[in-house]
Amino acid sequence: MVIASFETVYIISNVNDLPEQIIILEIIERYFGMITGRFDGYIEEMCSLDIIKTDAITYFLNPDDVETLDGVYRKVGTI
């Protein structure tokens, strides 16, 4: 998965004529617990009481055992 992420960043940067991106390995992965590798329809079903859905995006607010955005901010703050 990480290799695909690097390739995606490289392609998007090149296509959009952006500077080379800096990769910080300590924050490259976020822990998604029970929703890791699941299709969005399945996740919506599992988290149906705790989602916000628009035409463009679905936010899963509080799935079990998933790193929260606050947790990500704390992790980034220690680097």
C-alpha cells in the first residue's frame, strides 16, 4: 500500500507540475482498525448511525478501533 501511495503522489505532482513532495514516514499511515480494506458500502452499513454523507464524500465519524483525527494531530505533534 505504501508503494502505491508513493506512486500516486509522484504521478499527481508530475501531472500538476508541482514540486517534489516531502514524505514523512512517521505519519504516512493512519490506523483504520475494523474498516481497513473494507468497501465503503460495508463501512456505511457498520457505521450507519455515525456518518455524514454528501454527494461527494462520506465521513465515518466514530468507527470502533480507528485512529481519530485528534490522535493523528497528537502523533504529528510529536515529530
